[in-house]
Amino acid sequence: MSIIKLINDTYGHVTGDAVLAELADILKANIRKSDTAYRYGGEEFAIIMPNTNYNEAEVVAMRIKKAVEKHYFKTNVTVTVSVGVAVTDYKVSAIDIVIIADKALYIAKKQKNTVVCLQM
């Protein structure tokens, strides 16, 4: 069960939405002005980071993961994240990069609260 579903079921959807908003704030605080963060699913986010290599992307992903783990959420629940990163130096379609990022995310979720980076 996802943490947001658990929060929604326990505290209500308003509280779940508040946690998502706090997560968005953490993302914004840990990316560059040239990067863009989007909510991509129920509790999934995507960050577009132009001109970022594999090592830089991994550093940002780890920084976000640690920031979420250290954050005191107003609901007084512990929130952790799994992060999937896709990096490419080649011109690829948006669909292809999302497929690779999704693959990385599912690997990270299976390993529980990890960062997984895949390069195209």
C-alpha cells in the first residue's frame, strides 16, 4: 500500500494532499531553477533536469531522498521515497525516457527506498 493511500485512509484526503504539497516543496528546494518538477501520478513526481549527467542526477536524487526522510511532515508520519533516474546524452523521445525512468523507479521500489539510475 502506498504511503499516500495510507494517509488518505487514516487522516483523510485533505491531509494526503498536504503531504503531496510538502513533497513538492522539498523537490523545488532541491533542484536548480533550470529544472522542472511535475506530479506524474498519484504520488509520483518527475523532474526534468536539462544538461545533467549521470553523476549529477544521482547526487540530486540522493539529496531529495535524504531531505524527504529528514522532513517533519505535519501529519507526523514518516515518509520515504524510491527514486528512479533516467539519463541520456542522446536525442530520444519523451516516451522513451519515461519508459526508462519508470523501469528505474520500479527497480527502486522493489529494493525499497533506494535510488536507481539507468543510462540510455
